[in-house]
Amino acid sequence: MFPDLIDGKCRSCGRQLNITGADDVSLHVECMKCDDAYCVETDAFIDGRIKYRPEIMADQELGEES
Ligand SMILES: [Zn+2]
């Protein structure tokens, strides 16, 4: 999923990130522009804890069931 740029952006180039996964302590992100991939803390994004992480975790659970 794609976080709003206003909430967070690539640490390398400042472009759009894609959140690809999450675990208990971090979000896994990939840059859409420079392909940098890394983990950030769940509070790296504004509203990350309440907006992005729950959605990612829900998506992962659905994926594991199917
Ligand atoms: Zn980048």
C-alpha cells in the first residue's frame, strides 16, 4: 500500500514509498523510484501505527489464509 507523501517518504530520494509488509516493531517499505528497500519503525509515518500498520497486518493475515 502507498502511504501519503505527507505522512512519509523515501529516506534516500524523498519519493513515493510502497509499504510491503509489517511485523510487531517495523514496517517494510520499498521506494517506487530508487528501489531502496528497508524497514522503518511503526511510528516512522505520521499515523503509521493507527492507519498503515493495521491495514498491512490485516492484508498479511488474509494472504496467509488463502
Ligand atoms: Zn527512493
